[in-house]
Amino acid sequence: MFESLFAVWLEKGEIIPWSKGDYPSSYKNQPKYLREKAVEIANEVLKESGDKGIAIATGLKKAREYFKHHPEETKKIAGK
């Protein structure tokens, strides 16, 4: 039942399951800047795919790629 309700919420755009304080457990040991970017990406992937597993994996992979190609962003965040 939960899965069907989730699909309805997702279609209506009423739910984003992760936030800065509520993220997948696999993101737990990631640096904060990486975790936050991964959550942002994962939520977008989830909207498109509807698959949490794909969203979680893609979010982390793409966040790592992002910071690899934008190292200055890591420095900005670390300086705060």
C-alpha cells in the first residue's frame, strides 16, 4: 500500500523524500557538502524515474562527479 501511495504523491509532485536532515543512510558518512548535493540530485532523479534505488545511487555518483569537475565549489563550502 505504501508504494502505491508514494507513486500517487510522486506523480502529483507533493513529496520529496529526502532533505538536508533526512537523507538515505548510505549518505551518512559522506561529507556534508557532498551529501547535500547528492540529495538534491537524487530528488530530481526520483521525480523522473520513481525508483529510490536508482535515485540514491545516481545522486551520489553525480555529486562526486560534480565536485570532481568543480573543485572550487568544495573550497568555497569548506571556507564557510
